[in-house]
Amino acid sequence: MAACLERVRGGDEVAARELLVHLTPLVTKIVRSHLPRRTAEEDLIQAVFVKVFTKLDQYGGSAPFTHWVARVAVNTCLNLLAHERVRPELRYADLSEEEEAVVQNLASGDGDLPSDQNSGARELVHKMLAMLNPEDRLAITLLHLEGRSVEEVHQQTGWSRALVKVRAFRARQKMKRHLQQLLKETTI
Amino acid sequence: MNRKINPSDPLDRLLRGAALAREIDRPIAGLTWAAENRVLGAWRTSRSVGIGESWMGLFRAGVALAGATALLTVLITWHTDITPVVDEVAATDAAFNVVVMR
């Protein structure tokens, strides 16, 4: 990777194409997790790569190159998400049958959800995430859905470790309030 | 996140269920030929701009050096102009007059 990077910096176009191919799975995965609504996936991947290649001189080499690329990708998505409207509210009536079953289970049961309700849970979480601001959404996605550590989130976003924890805490509090509202509506 | 899941907390249960749900793995296709070329085109342009900028920097340094040299020359010339020059002919004349008068 380091040798390839050096060749790219020297203007080697073949190396640039190799680097592009090598980085595509990483960038695609990040873009898919944080894709704003009404944005084409390929356009966003292309925008990330343009940033990576035109700012290559800014990579200092203190962190692994893939971490730097991931940070560029996350920040590009975050900038686009910042212009996206936050969903005002989520009512029980807006839920699909699958999501309703999940909420009913959460209201009555304990422990893990049955595995056949996991996809419903994911859908519901995505709807709840749409009510958060982009930073809070990112914190929950990385920490709770992708299972990353605080250290990994710090490296990927550039936020301090304390900020990662604070954002996650605040986001959880907001999600708790929204979920409580839904749970209340099931009992009515 | 390395935190314990509270089995009775609805949000923890919901997030755990969501994390366990497998997203439909869509295959990752490479960039299209057009997109790849647009990226490399932007990269080439940024490189040529960078090279142009380094030449521009050299040009600016040259202009600054030439300006400084010109200013130094003007200062030296001015300094020479204001230094009183002894009129050698007048001095000789005076000496000649003295000799003649004797």
C-alpha cells in the first residue's frame, strides 16, 4: 500500500487505478451505511474519491491510510447529511406490521428479540435515527449497529473520545424518549 | 460499543436486535469506467495545478529578488550622490595661485 501510494504521489496513473480499485469496497461500505436520502450511491462514492485523490498531499502518514480514507468518506457523508431534514416525529400508525410486532415485544417481553424480528428492529431503528441530527445518527450507527469501539469512532470521525461518548449518550436519550412514546401508544 | 446490554431496557434490546439483523449483502461493484475516469481526471487537474503553483512560487521569488536588488542599487546610488566630492581642480587652482603669489 505504501509503495503504491508513493507511486501515485509521483504521478503514476496505473498505481492510481490500482489504489482506486483497492479502496472501492471500503468506501462503498461506508457510503452505504451513511447514505443521505435522495443521493445516488455512485455519485457519493465518486465525490469521496475525488476528495481523497485531490487531497492526497494532506495525508501525513501518522495513521494508516485506510483510516484517513474512512475519515474523508465519513465527513463527506456527514456534510451531505447536515443539509437533510430531520424527520419531525414517528407515530405508531407510521410503523409497518413487522415494526409493530417489535414494539409490542419490547413493551411486553424481556431479553433478546426473536431472531425473526431483527430485521423489523433494524427498520425501526433506521426510522428512529432519521429523527436525530447527523452526528448523533452517526454515533449510534457506528457504536451500536456496526459494533465499533469508541477508539475506532474517534479515528474515523476525528471527534475526541469524550465527544464520542457524549454524543452517543445524548443520542440514546433522544431515542429513549421516542421509543417511550411509541411504547405508550401501544398500550392505548 | 463496549458497554453492557441491559436486558430489560427496551432501547438496548431494540439496538441489539437491529445490530444482529443481517443487511442484505449487496455485491460491491467497482466504479464504472466513467466515474473512474472522472476521479482520475480531477486528480490529474489537481496535480497540474500543484505543479503550476510551484512554478508560480519560483517566479514570485525571482520577482522579489529582482525588486530587492533594484532597491539596493537605487540606495547605493543615492548614498554616493549625497556624499560631498572634493573639487580636485579647485584644489589644484588654489595651490597654483598660492605658488604664483609667492
